[in-house]
Amino acid sequence: MPTGPAYLIVVLVWASTPLAIKWSAEAGAPVGSVMLRMLIALLIGLAVLLALGRRLRRDRRALASYAAAVPGVFGAMALSYHASMSLPSGMMSVMFGMAPLISGLILQALPGATKLRRWHWLGCGLGVLGLAVVFADSLALGRDQLAALAMMLAAVTLFSGSGIAVQRVAAGLGPLEQTLGALAFSLPCFLALWLTSGESLTIPLSPRGLWSVLYLALFGSLLGFLCYFLILSRLPAATVALVTLITPVLALTLGMTLNREQPSATMLAGAALILVALGAYLFGDRLARLKAEAAALRSPE
């Protein structure tokens, strides 16, 4: 696939995923909805893998990589679906946009990590300030939304930590194999949670909810990840990082346009602070390098 269409697919899928999650869980069965999504994605993905004449690796390192991905699939998605019952879809996207900040902070506690520089810490500080603004606004609106924000923060932390764990295992798996292995390991967890959650053993989906589940299975769980890994292998990291700045803005717009969501002015101000924090964190290195190059050009030989 050409790089341009792949990049566009990633932006559109990531921007629309929070709204699709909200619609798929609107009938009050978030665990059943996410489990159905993952099951459909796994079955389709396995069919694709067989058509390509490949099989899932089952050596020790591959199994460790699949297991390392479980917190990011099961933990993050279960919390996100529950949070979608109370939180605007646009804010879900903004919260997930904080993944680079949280990943950077987690890495500081691990050996061999690159130390953060002053603009990284500036980005982290602005992100915390933005979170504080959003949480203060939610506290005024009620405990349900405050709990949903806490769930999203936990979801992003699990997602970020899981991604780091998969990288550290370094099993050398392709994106399709890694995705399918993670889904296969996560499905029993979703099933156990579904059976113990008190939800109905039938999943009450509206027509819109059913189409959302199918969309999330095909695009959110498979095509989106495959295109993301493709552009990650072809484009500079700074260009790929733009996705995390573009998608929250689009997600907020989609939520307000298609779902009549009306985030408060304070919540939008907090979201803006978080996006500025992401910009400072992701592009501080690039700006510092450009500044150094300009200074070198101005200096005499």
C-alpha cells in the first residue's frame, strides 16, 4: 500500500475509534461489545494469515510478546469501554493522545532509557496541568465523569506500559502476528470479565452499535494497526507523531457533529493544554536541532 493512503487511514481510524466505541457500548453492555469486537477481529485476522500461508509463532519469545500485549489490549480496552458510558468520545481521544508523555515517564524508571530533556519535562508538566483542569471540571460535573477520566488515565498507562514491554521482549514478530497473538491471549480475559460482570449473556446491540462493532473489528483492530506499523517503517518518527496531535482534534469534531457532544469550555481548555504539551514533548528535539543547525550556519568558519 502507498504511504499516503496508509497515513490517511491511520488518522481517520484513530479519530473515529472513540466515537465507535461509544456507539457500540451505548446499549449498556460494554464488556460484551468489546469481547465481540476482539473475537471478530481475531477470526478475520486468522483467515488472512492462513490465506497468506503463514502461522502464528509459538516459541517462548513470541508467547512472551503476546502476553506483554495483554494489558494494552484487555486492560486498556475494558477500561475505555466502561469510560465511554460517561465520557465524551473526543476527550477519550485526547486522553489516549497522552500515551507518548506517559511512555516517556515510564521509561525513566527503566534501565538504559534515554533521559528526558527540558522540553520533554515541559511537555509532561503542561500535560499534568491540562489533566488537572479536565479533572477539576469533571469533579464539578459529577462523580461518574470523574471516574471515567480516572479509568481513561489508567487505560492509557496500561497501553503505554504494555507497548514498552512488547518492545523490550523484542520477539521480531510482524504486526499481524503480534496483533493476533495479543487478541488470542486477551479473549479469555474478556470472557471471564463478561461472565462475572453481571451483563446479559446476550449482547443487546442497536443497528448502529452492531455496525460500530464490525467497524472496530475490521478497521480499529486490524487495518488501523497494520497501516500504523507500515507508516512507522517508512516515515520519520516526527511525521508519524503528528497523528497523535491530529486525531484528538478530529475526534472532538466528530463527537460534537455526529453525537451532539458539548464539552464544556473548561474541558476544551484542558484538552488544548494537553495538545500543546504533546507538541512540546514530540517536537522539542526537532526544534532544538534546527536551532543548532541555524546557529552553526551563522557562526564563522
